[in-house]
Amino acid sequence: MAAFYSLILVLLLSIAGYFGGSAAGTFFGIIIPYAAIAVFLVGLVYRILLWANTPVPFRITATCGQQKSLPWIQSNRLDNPASGTATVIRMALEVLLFRSLFRNTKAEIKDGPRLVFSERKFLWLAALAFHWTFLFILFRHLRFFLEPVPGCVLIAQELDGFFQIGTPILYMTDLIILAALAFLLIRRLADVQIRYISLFADYFALFLLLGLALSGVVLRYFIKTDISGIKELAMGLVTFSPAVPAGIHPIFFIHIFLLSILVAYFPFSKLMHMGGVFLSPTRNLANNNRTKRHINPWNHPVKVHTYEEWEEEFRDKIKAAGLPLEKV
Amino acid sequence: MRDRSLIYLGLLVFLAVVTFPFTYNLAAGSGSMPDLEYPENETQCVESKEFMRSSHMQLLIDWREAMVRENVRTYTTGDDRNFNISLTNTCLAQCHTSKADFCDQCHSYAGVQEPYCWDCHIDPEQLERSAR
């Protein structure tokens, strides 16, 4: 049902964008995008500052590899780094290559009965494909927001359309992102266990992204619109002199409205893993508990009574009893 | 904590990247929508202005298919006007004599990938320039 409700919601948002865009272009083309980016920036900064001010006094050592200890015990440098550099490498592998998703397994009860864990690499592959193509597509979209268009953006789109299929030339990333999103959605729906733990928010993000990608694909390949008009609108937004030119197809407003919703929803949702991955204490702290003493920085100052002080207090009595003194 | 400054630094870098289009255009000065040079002898293109703006590439590809594969050399519009199917002899020769002043204007403004029309077709202006 969660999947169904989120699909309905995204469809309603699309319909709102379609009809709202043609009826109230200023609202859907200017006010909502500005509001969305403002919510995004403020919300994201707020969440990061909140996380930055959350105390992480100790290193979390529950990692996947052998800790560095004695020289003759081989340690796993990347899974259980002891130095800052190795931690940076672990972070880079996690952020750029999603190493922890590579460990994805599926648990099944086989005949016996015995529990069997089998590898499932497709989650990792689809996630990698989705995130990288999404980044590439965002980068490609800079051609609408920058004037003059920098050469690297043009090179990126030329590489993307390398095979020169169709008119306008088919972008490979468009195919990859749709396939990856479709896989990620089907994965949640097909497997009963994953479906059980999937929530409204999981499907909503997926349908939002699918809607965004599909509306973009439709605009480029099927129902075309005046692209220089769209650039005019985008340039108006980034130069703070917004205007909605006439003759923009309503499908474009679906695209920009879904994007605005995605961007505004971002700080309040699981999409914040973009910032959160950098702040994961199990990933970003070196495991050097054995070599370095970590003292809780906000330890309450405890009043202690040392042996020296105790001896001083009872000096006479100890002496009278004939017991040995440390300090004679 | 000593890591906090690192987080703030990362956040600042991220904000700089996200707001890059705003700062870039402040620095570069906003290029506005190009003014196209329209031909003096014609007021109406093959199809309506709106259609040509959004879908001229589709029309040109359809023309190519009709001409090259089906040997159809005349295109009849909805309002019964006939055109010789030819980029060089119709579009370029009759109206848009300068690729640089017409085609390239919007293409470079919107960052459109250089269309492969010019792999085969000759830009007459350029030909003139190289002949001189």
C-alpha cells in the first residue's frame, strides 16, 4: 500500500505541475523553485550543523576487518584503519564506490532447514549506476544555468551522446538511470522481505526520481519544447531576474515541479544520506583505541582522594601503628 | 571537537558548489537570449514558428529520411505550400543564409551539441570565406 500511495502522490504532483504550469507559470516556474532551493539550503545546513554538534566521544570499533595490533598479526588496513590516511581511503571507497553495499547479502532458509546467505551484487550495481548517472545528468544540466556554457559541460554531453542514436541524440545516462531506478523499485516490490521493511518514504523518493527522469526523457525525445525558452527561464532564476517566457510546454513544469519537491523534501528525508555518509562514525573514525587514549572531553571533574593525600591525612595514626610510610 | 572545523569546511565547499551557477553568472555577466536575424523576403517558415522552435530537428531528420530513403523531393505543409526538400537549397539558400547568425545562435546559447548536419552539408558562408 505504501508503494501505491506514494505513486498516487507523485502522480497528483505531476498533474498539479502540468495544469498549474500552464495556468500559473510564475508560481510554478519562479516562486516554487526559489522556495525549494531556499528550503534545501537552510534545511541541509541545519541538519549538518545538528549532526556536527552531536557528540561522538569514542571510536566505534565494530568494523569488518582485523584491527591493527601486533606486527605479526596481519591487519585489514582499509576495513579497520588505524591512521588518518587509511580512514580517508575507507571514506573515499564508501562515498565513491559504495563499498558497504557490495556486502549486500540475502538470507534464505534452505532445506535442512539451514540458513543460507548468498551474495546479491545487483543492489550495489544499480545504486552505483543510479548515483553516478544522476551526478552526470546534473552536471550536463549546467548548460541551462551557465552562460557562456563551459567547455567541460559540452564535452560531457558529447560523451553522453557518443553513439549518435536518433534525434535529438540519445544520452546513454538517460537509459542507465531509468534502468537503475526501475531495478531499485522492482527490488522493493518483488522480494517479500524487502517489501515488508519498505516504507512510504522509500517509495516516494523512488517515484519522485522516476517521475523526474521520465518527464525529462519525454521532454527531450518525444514532446519537444523550445529549449532556448527553457534556458531563458533557468538563466532568469540564477541571475535573480526571473521571467517565464511564453511557449514552454506544460510537461516542463512537471519536470521543474517534481525537482522542486525533491529538493525541498531533501533535508527532511532519507535523502540526507548525501551529507550523512560523510558523518558516519563507523566509517569516518580511525580505530586507534589501542594506541591512543581517548578521554571523553566533557567528563565531569571527579573529586579524587589520592594515596598521597590519604597518607598525609592519617600520617600520625599510621606512624603510631608502626606501618611503613611512602613518604617518610 | 577538532573534527567540527572539518565538517564546517566540507559544508562550505558543498554550498559553494551548489551556488556555483549563481556566482558564475554574476562573474560572467548574464548572456541574454540571442536576437535572431530573420529573412526579409519571407515571413512564414515551413511550419509555424512554435513548431520550428521546438521541433525543427525532427523536421530536418524527416526530410532526410524522405529524400534519401523514399526519394520524395517535395514537402507539402498543412496549408498547402510546397517546398523542395533540401537543407542547402531551401533553408540555407532562400532564407537563413548565415549558419553563424542563425543556427549557431540558439545552439550555442542553449549549449546544444553541434548537430551532425554539417558533417555532410556545406555552410555556404564558410565556403565563400575559404574560396576568397
